[in-house]
Amino acid sequence: MDNSTYRLIYLSRNEIQGESQQVHREVAHILDVARKKNAESGITGALMFNSGCFAQVLEGPLSAIEETFERIQCDPRHSDVVILSFDSVDSRSFDSWSMAYVGANIDSIEEFDTFRAESGFDPDNIPANRIFEILKEHLLDAEDGSSMMSAAA
Ligand code: FAD
């Protein structure tokens, strides 16, 4: 049996339509479900959202990541899901969060937008480690409570 921890990082295009308030309500709903299910299956991670796209890091056992990502990939609330990296890692970086949310942090959204524009919006030009670092950095910033997040159960 493979006891390793894996980390998957992907990018996708937002397909949630509507007014900003409705969209944020839907993202909050995604987070509620994700946190509950991830806590049950031993997944931790972080999600970033802006109006155009999502970036997410999932960490956990291989089978749990595969099952969770299979569901996520089929979700019609986003499209063009592109895996940026999927590797075994020595330890988790988001071990306290069943799914941290850094999309409420305005600095992270601006940085993410700039970064995507610089890459020409081409996933092939987006290094996974840059996404990972942005998420980690803003997660740490968010520890003062300026972003919405949830501790893993
Ligand atoms: P059910 O709740 O039974 O739903 C059945 C189908 O309908 C699924 O394909 C589901 O995706 C879709 N669906 C559900 N609600 C809606 C809706 N409001 N509008 C349109 N379609 C809908 N889940 C996790 O467990 N962990 C995560 O980390 C996670 N991250 C996510 C990140 C993003 C960007 C998105 C878009 C979704 C994420 N989800 C996550 C949600 C995931 O895609 C599933 O919806 C969820 O896991 C429930 O799966 P289910 O099979 O029980 O679906």
C-alpha cells in the first residue's frame, strides 16, 4: 500500500454565472461541501478564486486525491481543468486546513491576475510552484483573519 502524501495543483476556468454576490455565494457553498468531504477523506489544501478562474492545491493520500479530483473535474461550475503538477511530497503544506480559501484576499487576487496575464493565460507557461507559493504566502497573510478559511476537523 502506498502511504505517501501527494500534492495536486490545478487551474480551471470559472463557469459560475451571475452577479458577484451570487457567484460568491456559490463559491462559499463549494467550500462548505469541500471542507466537509475533505475532512472525511484526509484531504487538505487551499483554493483561490477570482472571477475568471480557480487554482487549487489538494494534498493527501493518493486514492483520496484521485477520488476527490475525479469529482471536481466533472463539476460544471468550472471547465478547462488543467493539472499543473501531481507529485508525492515529504509533508503537507496546508495540514491545518481542510480547504483554506485565499480568494477573499484582494492582494492575492491582484497578484494572481497579474501572474495569469504575464503567462499569456497559457497553462503551459504557468509553473505550478508559483501558484503554490502564492497560495502559501496568502494563506500565511490570512492568519490574522483577513481571509475566509476553515480549520480541518
Ligand atoms: P453531488 O453533490 O451529489 O452533485 C452531483 C453532481 O452535481 C456533481 O457532478 C456536482 O459537481 C454537481 N453539482 C453539485 N452542486 C452543483 C451546483 N450548485 N451547480 C452545478 N452543479 C452542481 N469537492 C470536494 O470534495 N473537495 C474539494 O476540495 C472540492 N473543491 C472544489 C473546487 C472547485 C473549483 C469546484 C468547482 C468544486 C469543488 N468541489 C470539491 C466540489 C465537487 O466538485 C463536488 O461537487 C462535491 O465533492 C460533491 O460531490 P458529489 O459527487 O457528492 O456530488
